[in-house]
Amino acid sequence: MTNFSLKNFIDGHYVNGDESRSFDVRYPATGEVIYRVEQAGEAMMLQAIKSAKQGFEKWSKTPAVERARILQKAARLLRERNDELAKYEVQDTGKPWQEAVEVDVQTGADSIEYFANLAPSMMGAQQPVGDDFFYTRHEPLGVCFGIGAWNYPIQIACWKSAAALAAGNAMIFKPSEETPRGAAKLAEIFTEAGVPDGVFNVVQGDAEVGRFLTAHPDIAKVSLTGEVGTGKKVMAAAAGTLKQVTMELGGKSPLIVFDDADVEEAVTGAMMANFYTQGEVCTNGTRVFVHESVYDRFMERLVERTRKNIVIGEPMDAKTNLGALISEKHQQLVLEYIEKGKQEGAKLVYGGNAVTPEGCENGYFVEPTIFADCHNDMTICREEIFGPVMSVMTFTDEDEVVRQANDTEYGLAAGVFTNDIRRAHRVIAQMQAGICWINAWGNSPAEMPVGGYKLSGIGRENGVETLKSYTQTKSVYVGMETLQGPF
Ligand code: NDP
């Protein structure tokens, strides 16, 4: 792998920063340092803001059809470079190539294409009031700040910038320091597609960079993907200048398997909801409630298929379907949760250990792990683990399982497997969650708004409503008669 230094991307190109404050990025499958990144200092961030303000001036006056053409070109370039970009995602995150090559870049491009196509049809309203009338304009907010998590680096950068840029805003984006390359590559592509300089700047660094820009008065909106704790801090910091916020935060989502479900399909869903991207997915259905009458069959097939079909290995190997966790620290955290599960009386029926596949002796892998005999009040059922750890519980009564499913401070996702059409919709209507699936898990097309209830977030990404959330409404009242007043 190449050894190079990744710089901040400002005003259409990479700029030299302070190399003394650079940090390493490691390939999670081997622990090897693959490149260094220059942390943005205060001067660099101010430069990013100045350039974004200039970019905004130009971009916000560009007709929406023209913005759409440019963004469509960016989506095309993303697809053309899919394999190269997918490889970077694998190297930064440790996720399997077979996922990255199919999902990460494509779903990012989908969102850019979707919002590009929507942009020209955003219209204001007009209404008569007697002989007078008023009309509304949906104007962009200004310079927005996107903060990314490390699990889907390029997809998160695409999803945030797609709506922001389509609506005519500029965006400064800070990727996670663990996965900084995807957003920089996206910036290169935007520039090549014709997005004016400064409209999408990427600043690199840790929470310090995030804090500085969140609090800066020239930033109009902050959109964060991250943990609940970070969300609270960012929202509090944004309050100082009354910025708008979008918060895409964590979850502890329930997946309910009813007695009339297709058990084989439900096992597929539960495995997807826990082992995809080695469990590092915000919407994971980590609390699996299985009806007692199908429990034995469900568990038998779950363990059998996990043993037979999960391939842990070098992530770039096309056969690997469970990769490495993001860092050694995160691997230790996941293992600590597994220990806590055992201590609190959950029955470990599969996995539970760190593993080192051949050629990845220093990598951060954890086996797919299945706990049975769980209770909703155990730590592993209450806290987000963000690793391949599934907790299975049983139930007999519909009302009771609904109560338990909602007994969490999170509210990101929920799902049911059942062939009873009325039950499916009745139960889903009661779920306190923003993203729900019936006989499916994980699908998130650009057309579908996604976001959380309760502590899982505020606002949405994707879907029509998100475009409007990157605008502010201006009402314009027009007097047609000579103005009369009491003075
Ligand atoms: P973190 O909350 O640790 O970090 C998210 C981003 O916020 C990083 O870029 C981080 O910088 C930055 N950051 C940290 N502190 C601050 C601060 N005080 N001010 C501004 N920025 C700050 O999340 P992870 O990266 O660990 O990602 C995992 C989390 O993300 C999980 O909880 C997961 O559920 C959630 N997530 C939610 C999604 C959703 O759509 N709802 C989707 C994907 C993930 P740095 O790390 O570089 O220091």
C-alpha cells in the first residue's frame, strides 16, 4: 500500500498544512499504517470557511438545472471509479470488498443523482390575499458543515453533500479521522464535474476540528453522523449561534420474528441485521425477539448458517463476508461487551472471540457472536455495541413484544418478519423508530427518508423532505393597492 500524506482539500485543490500535526491511518485488517493525514489548524479552517462563502455566492446563483447537470456528472464519475473508490473504503474501514464494491459508492452516487434530479423541481408557492398576494422562495442556508462517522465514509459524505449542494448550499465536510480518504476523493470528483471551487471543502482532523466549525458563526447548519453522546455535544455547541442541525445517531434496534414468519428468511434478516459490515451499522437489529414456537428452529438454522456461511478473512478477498473492526480500541470495546454479556447471564451460543485470519495476524477481527437467553435489561441489550454481536430473546404475546421492543432510549430502526399482513402493519405502526422494515432488513434507497426517533436523531437524510431541510423559506408579501396607514 502507498505511503503518502493526505492533505486538506480547500477551494478546488489540496493545500499544504502543518505536517507536524499529522496522524496515521491504519488498515484495520493488518494494523499497518497506510498513510498519514494532515490535521487542519485554525488558519486552515478559516481558509475553508472563506472559500466556502465565496463558493456559496456562485453556486447559490447557479440555476438549479445547471447544478443538476453538474451533480449528475459527479454521480457518473463516482460510478466509473467504483472499484478504485471501493478499494479505498476497504483499506480505511476493514469492511469486505464484496460489500464495498456493490454498496458503498453506488448508494452514494444514487443519492447525488436523486437530489440532482429533484433540485430543478423545487418550487415556491403563490397565494392571493384579496387583491394582494404573497409568494414563497426556498433559499439555501449558506455554508453547511457535515461531520462523518467511520463506518460508511464515502456514502455519508455523499448523502450529506447531495442534498446540501442540490439545494444551492456550500458544504465543509469533516470525515472521521479514522477514515479520511473517501470524502477527499469525493471532493476531487465534484471539482472535476464542474462544482465551483469552495462549494465542497474537506477539512481533516479530530473532534477539535469538529468543535471549532460547529461553533463558528459563519456556519448555517451542522449535519452529524455519529454517536448519541457526540450528537448532544454538537447540538449544544450549535445552540450558541442557533444553527440548524441534522443528527444521524446510534441505535439498539429490535427485530421481531413472529410464529408465522418464514424462518429461513427471518434468519437471513437477523444475520444481515447483525453481521453485515461486521456489525458496524447504525440501524443494526441487535435485539432479536423470536416467538417461542419457532425459537428452536430459528436458533438451529441461525447457528448452522453462521458456522457454514460466514467467511472471516482478508477483506480484499472476494470470498470474505466479515471483515475487521475499525480499530484495536473498538475491538477491545466489543470484546468487553461480550464479557459483560456472559457475566450478566446471557448464554453464548456462538463465537465471542477475537480471531486472526491468515495474513491478518495483527488485524482487529471478532467472530460473529450470538447470545441466547437474553433479557432486555442486560447491558448488551441496552447499549450500542457496534460489532457483530446478536442478542436473542423469546416472546409469546404481541403486546408484550411491542412494549419490550420500544423499551429503549434509542429509536433508529425496527423490523418484523411475519406473513400476517395486518399484524405487520399493526406492529410497525406502534414501533418508536424512524426506519422500519417488514420482511426485509437494511434496504435504504435514496428515495426513502431515513433518521431516528428519540435519542437516535433529529431530521432526515435522503427522500424529498431532506432537500427542503437544506433551505429556508422566504415569504414575500406584495401590496397591489396604495398603502394606507394610521399615521
Ligand atoms: P463519533 O460520534 O465518535 O464521531 C462522529 C464524528 O464526530 C467524527 O468525525 C468525530 O471526529 C466527530 N466528533 C467527535 N466529537 C465531536 C465534537 N465534540 N464536535 C464535533 N465533532 C465531533 O462516532 P463514530 O465515528 O464512532 O461512529 C459510530 C457512531 O455513528 C455509532 O453510534 C453509529 O450508530 C453512528 N452512526 C449513525 C448513523 C445514522 O445514520 N443514524 C450511520 C452511521 C453511524 P473524530 O472521530 O475524528 O475524532
